[in-house]
Amino acid sequence: MNDLLNYESNVENISFDVDDTDDEFLVGVATMDIKEGVELTQSYCESHADLIFRYGFVDPNPNPAMMEGDVVSIAAVDFIKGLGIGGKVVAERMGVLTALGLMQESPWDGVSEVTAEIGVDGGVWEVVAAVVLLQVEEGKWKEVVKDVHALGDEAATVLLARVGGADLKVLEKTVKQARLEIEVDLGDEDEESADDSEEEEEEEEDEILWPVLLANSGALTERVVLGAHAVFKARRGALLSISDKAAGDRLAGMARRLGDVERGILDGALDQLNSINL
């Protein structure tokens, strides 16, 4: 049945998910009270890019809400242009950036590029952390990443302590305290909702607290924030500018919608940077 429903993003009234007891079945659940005679609708996917890539049309709403999966890919070229550094520097440090989860293989089929992803619900702090590491002077880099592959889960904490000059034990204690506070908050939420799966709990435990590390390591400086600004602006400047006239063309209309979504995400990222107090 789920392939018979028309698309609606902002006010979908049916949501489909895999059955908890048998993954061969999909279960449709009403997201609101539905009166008799009202058309059943659903959202086909979690991002505007997916909607275009897999279904071949743009959201018909003139001002659609941002979708959960909407992202902007920040590529190596954006760091190179924004920070004014050589491609060789980025290439040499890409292994460390990917090991820390700051960069990852593009999620799009057929695209082999490594990118940083920012979306409506995060990613800005990861880009800031990448800027921190890319701005380390070449003469200091080897000392900063010494034994990085042997550090395991502590790599991010150790590297930022080395860059910012923070006392490692104090920084580790701060991060530990932040994790405890998060666990308490999650515990309160669990009392009001269904328990998280074991897999989700493990992901939360492994998640690197970049805002905490950056704010307490001494690595977050005005130069870093300005650098992140420049990276986002470099990416924003690379977006296609589609005129209203050209947007009448189907393909141009799709490109324009994606550009609008990405500009919205990047503007939000710039606002987040502007709110940082150093």
C-alpha cells in the first residue's frame, strides 16, 4: 500500500517503518487524527536531494520545511579555497580527519569524494574541528599527530589538547563530566519514551563531544572561527545561481531547489558560528 500514497512533506499523515517483530513487513501508522474522506499521504524520503535523485521531482510546496536528511557536503576544495592552504596539506591530513570521523566517504552512489556533512541537526562543530587541524603549522603537525593511530578513542581529546595547549588530564575530566551529564539527560528522556536500542546506546557512548573539546582545549580561537566562516562561504559561493526564468525548466527547477536548501543550511551554520563566544 505504501507505494500507492501521494507525496506530502509538511503534513504527511501516514508514516511507514519496518515491523519490530518481522522485518519482512512494513507497518503504516497514522501521525495524526485522520477524518473520513481525507487523502492518505506520506513523505517518500528524508531529504530533498533523495527526492530528486530517486523520484525525479521537487517538493511541490513553495516553502517546504527542511527535511531531517538535508545536508551540505563540504569537500576538500572548499577547505582549500576557504583556508587558503595547499591541496597537498589537505591530502596529507585527510587520513587523520577521516579516522576522527570529521570527513567521510560521500553517501551518494557513484561519488567517491570524501566530504564533511553539515545538516539541519549538526555537523558544524566537526567542520570547526577539521579547520583546527588543517590550520596547524606544518612544522608542528608531526608532533600533534604523534602516535595518533595508537590513541584509539582518546585520539580527539589528545590531539586538541596538543593543539590548544590544554592540560590533558583536566580536559579528559571535563569531557567525562559532560558525558555523565548527557547520560543523566538521556535517562530522564527514557522515562518518558521507549528505551533506546543497544546499538543506539553504543553510538551515543562513542560519539566525540566536539563542542566540549573545542571549548575547553584552547584550540578554539578567532582564527579558527574565521577560517570556518571562510570554508562555509566558499561552499556557498560555489552553489549554482538559477534565475527565475531558468527555473521554469524542470532540471533547472530541481537545481534551484537544492541550491535553496543548501543555502539555508549554510546560513544556519554561519549563524551558529556567529553565536560562538570566545
